[in-house]
Amino acid sequence: MGNTITKADLANTLFDELGLNKREAKEFVELFFEKIRQALETGETVKLS
């Protein structure tokens, strides 16, 4: 497979590129994945593009 992107990697990118503080970046990533999880749990289609 190769490289793996983790939630921490995504949070660090938000920190580095957008200037969010570390707590905000981590919270953003957690909320993002929670929203996707909730959608999938209710049978919604999730399209990442």
C-alpha cells in the first residue's frame, strides 16, 4: 500500500497550512470523521472528491 495518512497528519497539515492551533486542528479532523461515520451509519452515501 505505501504511505499512510493519519488523523494526526491531517491535523498537522491544518496547523501548518491554515494556521489553526493544534487543538482546533485536531477537533476539526475528529468532527470531520464523526460526520462521515454518522452519515454511513444511517445509510447515506459519502463522496470524497
